[in-house]
Amino acid sequence: MKKKNKEDPLSKQELAIVNYLKLRKFCTDADPPEIELVSDVQIAADLEITQGAQQLLEGLAAKGVVKCDRQGNWGLSDRVDYQQSIERAAQTGDSAEAEVEVEPVKEVKIDPEFKSLIIPLTEEERSLLEADLIEHGCLDPLIVWLEENVFLDGHNRHEICSKHNIKYQIKYLSFRDREAAKEWMLKKQLGRRNLTNESLSYYRGQLYNTLKNKVRNPTGQNQYLVDDINQLWGQNDPKAGIENQTSVAQKNQRTDRDDQKARTAEKLAEEYRVGSKTIKRDGEYAAAVDTLVERVDLPELRPALLSKKFKLSKIDTRKLAKEAIEHPEIVKQAYNSNKSGKDWVKTVQHQIKKLTEEPLESFPFEKDDVVIIRAAEDSEYELRARSSYWGVVEEVKGKFSCSVLVYDGVLENVRATELEDANISADLKKSAIALMNRLQKIAEIEIVDPMVNEVLCGIGKRKMFDLPVVQNKILNLIEEELGMN
């Protein structure tokens, strides 16, 4: 036998054996003593290993991964860290998956969140799939997350097969955590054909939001607990020592998070051939869709939002999500009265205005004021990235914050201390608002040409509210090229 070395990565065949034994241990209803241990002959037959099964098992035993009883039957070692074996295998580039069928298999669970990531089929699509399954059977295996025994792919086929007693196979995939399983699902959905632009944005945004915050916590404390204490007590916090002791670490952590977000956006942008800013906007859109669906408690709303027939822009989706946080019933009622999406935002805003109107005396800016972004050190990353840019106040949120339109989207929850009055004339103010409306319409369209993005960024940064002739002609050409004229 080889000398035991826990750091050795597993080969693809070794990994298949580990997952096979893992299935027998965790995904069956039989008693463990009867199901866990199995002969090398049975393993070789089930996994179609033509030769060398005994040597592979002995190698795994040397690594402390498997064990053998006196009768020569094999099973997983009681001491093995199963997840470490998967992670070591990942170092070699092998997929941590096992295409084996173990009987009897427990009933696979359906996870509500994972199921919600799959856009339901239309009636026509479901009828075609049902007819195909009845005629030809289920040819492709359904995908199940091994550790949690839940479906990752094949929800529609499972429902139809269960209805008509059609046999199907299961392919088990192993993941280190829920985020990794979700990442696989999202990439699977992005690989499907005929996705709408809204669906593409949603799935890319979900993927970005899942990956962007994977940064260690250098303070060793619960970062959310520390943030909540500081927010609740403010500068008069009697426990202010917590903030003082961790301020440097939190600043470094914030930098790490910002760097991670930027790297994630760039990586996904390269993978899906869009700009990194598009990926970040996708993240905002995906979060808005989820917030809206959850707050109004209408599961059927998600596929409606992502369909071609629904008349709601991404900017309006973010606006509705914001309103749904405080006024879910009003948003829900307005949707039920007109399910096409047309004038949904206007209806909601009108109803909310009738209910109450927050006084604006203590907030120094009003709707449509032209402002300059002056981000502070503790400002959000999106705000700091646009410091010195100009914008237009979209909406004042009571006494403490507002939302600001900038050239490539909307900045939410901006404090008065993060803004500076542009101090321009009434005529220039009208020009600035008109120009911002043009930029907002362009922001709704995905632009991959770096030169075009550079031009738009320049307009958003320079305070030329009444564009010179040359710049106005360039903007006209961009709008014409995008089919907006």
C-alpha cells in the first residue's frame, strides 16, 4: 500500500467510488450495516470499472477515505471528512458527481427556493414535453444534490413522470454548500436557449449576487451584529468600543468586499460577453425581482416579470420593489387590477401619495434637483464609484435619504451629506433633466462597445448639462444606433 497522505487529490475513478459509497450511506432507506458495506466485485460492476478496482480501494484506504471489514466488504471510513475529499478532488478539475443508481432511493425533496429559480413552462411547452416523455420516456437523468437529496434540475420532468408512472434515472452531484449548488443551477439555466433579455439579466444577476460576497470576515465577529449595534446607537453608543476596536478591520473588510465584487463582475462579464457594469445592474435587477415577488407574495409574478409580454422596464421593477417593502398590499392590489404591467408604477405611486406624504422640511433637496455626488469614506461602493458625477434627485424618502438618477442607473438611499447642490439656473436645470431622461433610456439597453460606454461615462461625469453641439451629435448617433429614434 502507498503511504497515507490526506493531501493527495482523488482521481476521477476514486471520486466515483467515494460518491457511490456516500450514496449508499446517506441516500437509502435500508439499515446502514446492510447497505453501507459492499464487495469490490459489486463496486466494479455498478461503476463499470473493468480492472483495478481492488487497487483503487486499497489506495483510498491508505488515504483514510474507505475501510474494509473481515469479509472483504468496503465502506466509507468513520473518520473521513467527506467534504474534504470532494474539495481535494476539485483541485484536479474533476467534477464531484456520481452517475450511479442505488436502490432503494429515498424520495427526493423539492426545495422551494431552487424551484423558484426555474421559470415555469407555458401551457404549450408543457404539453409538448408531456407528449415527448409519454412517447419516448425520460432519456436524460434528473439532477439531485447529493448531500441534501433535493432536485436541482428536472422539476418539470419529475412532475410529468410521476403523473404517468414513467421511469427516470437520477444523477447525483455533490456540492460543498448551498451557494455552490445554487451557482450550478444558475449556470445551467443560463445555458438554456430562447431566454428573454429579462431572464438573462435575472440569472446573471442572481449569479453575481451569489458570488460577490464570498469574502472572509477578518474581525472574527458577526459583521451584521456589529453593523446593527452601530446603526441603532449611532455616535452616542455606550458600547462604542466595539466600533473603535474593529474600525480598521471593518475598513479592510469593506475593501475586500469591494474588490471581490469588482472581480466577480469582471469575470462574469467576460464569461457572458457583456460589460461589468451590466453585470452589476443585473444584480440590482435580480434583487428587485426577488424582493417584489416575496413582499407581495405572488409566486406567479416572477415568470410574468421575465416574459416578453409583460410591460415593465427594469427601472420600474426596481421602483416597485422599493415601494413593496413598505406598501406590499398597495403594490399587490395594483397588479391584480391590471396584470399586463402597464401603468403599474403610476398606479402604485398615486395610491401611496393619497395615503400619506412625508414632510420634506428637514431634507435639503427636492425631486428633480440637480446634484453632485460627494461620497464619504463609509458610503456604499456604488456611490463611491460615482463620486463627483452629477445626478437628478428621483425621489425624497422622508427626512433622511433620497434616490438619485445617474447616467447608468439609480443610486438608492443617498444621504444629504453625500450630495452637493449643482447651483445651476432654471434653464440649465431643465436641460439637465431632459439629458438625464435620455441617459436613463440608454441605460436600459445592454451596451458592450467600450467606446460608447466611455462617451456616456464622460457625459455622466462632466457637468455639461446643456451639451455642446459635438457631444449632442454623438449622443444622437448612439440613440440612432440603438434604435431609439
